Amino acid sequence: MSNKITQLFQIKYPIVQGGMVWASGWKLASAVSNAGGLGLIGAGSMYPDVLREHIQKTKKATNKPYGVNVPLLYSDLDEILEIIKEEKVPIVFTSAGNPKSYTPQLKEAGITVVHVVSSVKFALKSQEAGVDAVVAEGFEAGGHNGREESTTLTLIPQVAKAIDIPLMAAGGIATGRAMLAAMTLGADGVQVGSRFVCTPEASSHINFKKAIVEASEGDTHLTLKELAPVRLMRNKFWNQVQELYQQSPTKEDLTQLLGRARAKKGMFEGDLDNGELEIGQVSGLIDDIIPAAQVVEDMVAEYEAARKEMTEKSLYA
């Protein structure tokens, strides 16, 4: 499956595991990389010393390429970037900020840089900033989303038309058929999040994983747009947010209700009532907890089968 993405990252398949908070530690990242994809450590939920530990453990667990996802709004960002350079991390995915501020120093250190965007506008800004590739993420995705609320189906072809650098699609992708659809729309590869949460290697809590398996269509919603749009699974906390909205709350009211460490409480500690349960719409398609390597293997097999099916249909149309 050699293409722009596999060549850029030196991987076997154009499948990237999203660097999700509270789910993407060294076990998941190394498992995906060993399976032929690109595993990412999610730095967004790690203190600097914890990140260094996960990077070192990843390097021991795999000799394949791997990367780190870094939200650029991170309070310890400078220290995080120094650790990444000291540990010679080969690939960095940045998000939630302006790539122009940090791409040059990462590139100078010989690091391949990718930025996650939610619009054509930010894809172009990322290209101007000198990144090597972008991930365009539709609002089907779990966790924090763009304010444009563009779907993956509409976002990918627009970004593909606008930029010249490699493009990965994210948001609503958990199967080989979805991967084929994204690449037909103009993507060179895919970034997969929610499907990898439901693996034994993900550091998310088993309660959260089981809740995803039991989820069905319509169980996730985009909310808290006044703060930072986030897609959550419905639970007691989500209901509290909706009740507060009935009172025309201010940003301060919403911030007070949100409090601190809601995501950790839900996804890492397994409090399904009071925590934030960040997961994508595609959770309705996930019905089992399987090894990360099997996720990669199943996606590739379904992709190839679907591509063959489409070819045969066109031949006999």
C-alpha cells in the first residue's frame, strides 16, 4: 500500500492511530506501529516526566516509526518539546494551536511534523507554516472538534483540492470501507481514534471501553461549544450540561460545571456518570474489544476487499 503517507512515515499501511488523551500510551502506540501503522503517544494527558517514560518504553517495545501528539495549548509545552527533541522522537502531530509557532524548531531538529485541522483555512495555514502533512478531521470525531462542524465527507475533498502536501482523513473512520471512502475523496491515509480505544492496549478504563461497545446510533453529541466544542457520550454529566443550557448559562457557568479533570475521571478512571466520555459517532459501529494489531489487519483486509468489489462493479456496470 505504498503511497505518500507510507513513504513519509516509512510505514507499511497508511493508518495512523490518533493520539487521544487517556487512551494513547506506549502500549497502544507500539502495538499499532508493530502492526504496520503509525502509533502515536497522546501527550495531552501526560506530565512531562510521564511523557518521557512513555517515549522510552515505546522505543523499547518497537523498532518501527512512532510519534507523539502534542496539543499546542499545553501548559508545559516548551518542556514537552525539549523532551521530544532530546528523545529523538521521529514524528510529531500537533493540534489545538498555531503550527507556525513551533513547526520550524521541530523541523530543524529533523522531526516530521503533521498538524490536525478542521477546515480548509487552517489546512492552508498549516501548509504555509511548513508542515509535512495535515490531518483533516470531520466533526463526527470524538473529543474536541472544530467550530465549523464540517463533516468528513465534505471536508476531505475541499482540503484535498486546496493543498499540495499529503492529507489524512479523520472523523468517523473505523473500518476498511470507511478508509477506502476517505481515500476516494482525496485522502492519502487515515487517522483512526475511537476504534483503537476499544483495544486491550489502550490505557482507557475498561468501563469506558464497555460503554463504547454498548453504544448505538445517536449516543454521542457535540456540546460545550462556547468553551471548546467536544463530542461526548450521553451520561449524567452530559444531562447536567443540557439542563444548564435551559437556563441560558454564561461561559463562567459552563466552566464551573465542567470543573477540572472530567476527561480523566470518565475515560481513565471509569466514572461513567460524572466523567467526560469523549468518543466519536462511529462508536455505534464498534461492538468488540480486540487487539490493536487485529484492528489494523481487519481494516486492511476490508479495504482490499471493498476496493476489489468496487472494481468488479465498475467492470460489469
